Amino acid sequence: MLLIVVCATFLLLEAAPGDAVDAYILSSGGGDAELIAKLRVEWGLDQSAVSRLGVYVWSLLHGDLGWSVLFG
């Protein structure tokens, strides 16, 4: 059941318009295309959704809840 909830949450966020880089750039006051492309590569958003889901589930299974862009 937990795996279904994790996958459903991921897919809902994937279906939403924009991504984490768009939200970050908007909150920080903007940025150029080069910065946006660099952040997408750094954060792994240049990979396929299936690949990111696999990394996300694998990380959760190992207790890695990620890192905060805002708080480090």
C-alpha cells in the first residue's frame, strides 16, 4: 500500500505543470536559460520520469529523504 501511495504521489507531481527548477527560479527572482539547464542536470530533472521514480523509491528504501534547496 505504501508503494502505491509513493508512486501515486510521484505521478501526481509529475503531471503538474512545471517542476522544482521552475518553482525555485520563480521564488529567487528569475534566472537565465543556462542556469535553468544547469539546475535541471544537477537535480536530475533531465532524466526520464521512470528513471527518477526508480531513484526516488530506491532512496526512500534506504532512508534518504532528500535535501532541502531552501535549508540545505
